Amino acid sequence: MIDTHAVAGWIAQLAFWVLLSLGVFFGELSRRAAIVFLVLWAVGYFGLPRLSPDSGFVVMPYTAVLDIALVWLVFKGDVRLS
């Protein structure tokens, strides 16, 4: 059975790839910015779990922070909910 943390992690990963794709497709992110985000994601995704046995839990919040930065860059600010 999948718990809510795993679902949140998958949503964060999916949001990262969707936001990165939207940014590149619509020209809101330069090639350099996209590469920087990919490198940051790879460092977090592959590097953080190797620091210690408990640091794997930091990957999901790390990816969520990257998602927030991508939302600010792609949508030129926060997304309005109302």
C-alpha cells in the first residue's frame, strides 16, 4: 500500500517535469536555466539519499522547493487560486 508521503513525492516529481517542460516550451526558461534546474534536481535526487540512511526523506521537500522556484520563473509570480 502506498502512503501519502509517497504520493506527495510522486506529485512533486511530476510537477517538476511538467513545470520544466512548460518553461522550456513557452520560452520562459533559457537553456542554461533548464540545465541548472536539471543539475540541481539530479544532485538532490541521486545525492541526498547517499549522505546518510535518513537523508532520503529530504528529497521530496527539496524537489518541492525546486517546484516553487520554477512556478515563480515560469508564471512570473505565484499562481492565483481565487
